[in-house]
Amino acid sequence: MPTLKNLLQTNLLLIAFLALAKNSFAQEPAYGYRSASDAGASTASAGSLVDPNIRYIGRWDFSNPSEYTSFWGGAYLKVSFTGTTVAVKIANPGNSYFASIDGGPWISYLNAPSTINLTPQPLASGVHTVSIAEGKDYDYLFAFQGFILDAGAITMPPISSQSLIEFIGDSITAGYTDAQADVSDYGWVTAQALGAEHTQIAYPGINLVSGYATAGMDVDYFNLENPSYTSSPSWMFSVYTPQVVVINLGTNDADNRVPDDVFESSYTNLLQSLRARFPNAELFALETFAALKAAPTSAAVSTRVAAGDAHVHYIDTTGWITKSDTNDGTHPSVSGHIKIAKLLEPILQPYVYRVNVPTACSVITSGQGLLVGQSQKSCDGRFTLTLTQGGNLVLAEGTQQFFSTNTANTNAVKAVMQGDGNFVLYNSGGSPVWDTNTQSSSAAVFDVQNDGNLVVYRNSTPVWASNTCCR
């Protein structure tokens, strides 16, 4: 039976959510998040395809009003909801699905039915978050038809990172031969550890270079659908923009005897095409784990650097894994993927944690934030908001501190105003340790006011405050 404390916490969350819904407006997503005509889901639309609070990450096709579809493994969606149960409806039963509730372990639903009960044991009453992904080798179709929630349940936007990493690769990047496929591969594990959202444009057996026994990413990377669909429409790259792109291609090109000069030219062209579509992204070319096509990969990176691209990098993976870290001599085991992720994570970390420094007094706008040791002042200079060593965000007048997030010793490394209007503290593992709970589908501004109050404004309406005025 819920305690009075639990009921009060739930009611406070619902009140906050309703306040956000009242003041939010629809906008197109930063990366695969599809919003409906009115952001603030009603009980009638909660969990349905028109629910604006569901976040879709990856390459999704929204053209069919009865189902939203993704064709590449590693696409996923998530939403926060009230109640004790949740199920998901899919139009392609028989595939493999993986779900996580409240950040718990990924549960497998193999040969899944058209309605998957994700809570055979009901949850405690309150607010929960569900994430779900599809990952059957070669057949990566995810045809989503909506969630089934408790009667009267409402949804709200889940906490989502504003950092996005895109992984481009073959079966190794797709988690091929592992029981949980995409949700256990090195790309997924790396991004989760960094607290980043992630997309995986990967397919078993694919080359970089097309025309050599199999499909190539030189063509198929630019499509909405994976290579098993021979007449795919092109992907619209304006839908999302990754901050980091990691490429792991060449294993199959070596097997299919693609000449090194052809491979190098194609790799150079891919890097150039990525730069044209993502002008500010950091591009990382991984040496394949068996060192296949290492020389032409490195040469392609050098060519782009010589052309003036200072944000493309070659990663030497020599010794990262051995055959004992694989299932079959080529494809990493689950522990092998974890081993790779632990080596890749610190390389990508500086680019994922990077935030834009506030450019005006008092305000922290979308995409701006603070790293450890950085601060923002009120416009009159009296009050200073600082992210301290150890992870506490404090507001002080001179040496007198009068507000704190009480997150000391959480190892918080970044405070950021996200595009969804939530101001969030993240630790070095990428997990949120504190937030203003102001996420919605429209941006907001965090303000260090001259009266000593911290306020989050959306469309000039306050939606959160520290209640530390008036000094």
C-alpha cells in the first residue's frame, strides 16, 4: 500500500507535469523525437502514437499513422508514465525486443507477440520510465503501435541527454551473435556509460564499398531503410545531428577483397560527406579490431586532416580485444563489447561532456551549461552559481552559500540546460543526479536573478524556482 510520502511525491510530480504541459508548444525533434500538435498528453492519448511525450531515437518513419517504423537495429524509444503496468503493441510479432524499466536490466522478449506485457509483476504506484529497442539479427524492423497504460495514466517526457553519438558499422557494431544484440554491443554500452543518446547504423555483412559481393555503407548509410530493402527512400539528415560519429568499417571489405586504394577513396568520401551533413561533429574512424584495412583507414583520416578538417580522428585499437573476447573469432562476446566500451569511453568523453559556455549574464540557455569549476553570475554581479569539485551546484553571495543541490560527492561533472527545458546535473558515468524536472517539448531558460532567486522560465512563465529570493 502506498505510503503518504509516496503519494505526496507522486502528486508533486503530476502537478509539475501539468504545469509544464500547460505552457509548452510543439516543435520538431533534435533527434528522432516526434511531437504531436499539442505537447502535453491527455489521458486519452497517453502512450498512443500521437503522444508527444514519447521520444524516438534513431531513424524512424512516421508516414504511417497506424504504426511508426524503424529499419536499423539500435533504434529505441522511451517515455515516462504514471501507474503500475505497461505493455507495448507491435505490428511485427516474432522479432526480438528488449525493454528496461526505471534504468533496470534489459529484459529480452524473443519471438515476441503483438502485445508484449512489460510488467508481469505490477510496479509500485508512481512515475516510471520505460525504454524499448528491437534487435533481431538481420531483421531489424521495429513497427511500434503504442503503449498500453493503466486507465487514467498520464505520460511525461523522460529525462533525455542532449548528447547524441552515431555509430556506423557492420555486424560487430550491431552486436551480432550476442543474445541481446544491439543493447549489448560496444556502441550501446559506451553511449550509456557516457549518458548520451545513440544511434546505430549498422548491418551484418556490410562493406564500406558497395559492388564487392555485398551492400556498402557508401550507399546504404544515406538511406532510411537497411540494405535488405532494395528501394529505400533517402534519409533526411536534418532530423537529428550527432555531436560524435564513430565509424567501424573494413572487416567485410577485407574479406571481399576490396582494393586498398578503392577502400581509402571511399572512406575519404564518407568522411567528407559526414562533414557536409554534420559540420560541427567530431568524427572518429576506428581501426577494425582485427586491424583489417588499417592502413587505408588511417590514410583517409590523414587526407581529411590535410584538407583542413581538424575534427576527424583515427583510433588505434591494437590490443583492445583478442580472440578470447569473441564468440567465434570475429564477433565480440558480451564481455568483449564491455571491454571495448571501457577503452572507447574515455576517448569520446571530452566531446560528449562538452557544453557551451553562457554568453550573457545571468541566463543559461538551451545547450549551455557549466563544467566543474565554472560559474554564472547574476547581472548585478552579487550572486554566483558554481559547479564545485565533487559535484555540488551552489549559489552564493560572496562567501555565503544559501542554495545547494546537495549533490556533493556524486561526482557531477556537468550542469546543462537541455533542449527539452530541463536543467540537469550529470555525473562522470553519464547518469543524472539532480534536475529541475522541467522537461517538455519546448526550450526554457535558467536564470540567476538579481534578487538571489534561481528560476527556470518557459515562454516567460516560471516553471521552477529555488525560492531563495529576495536578498
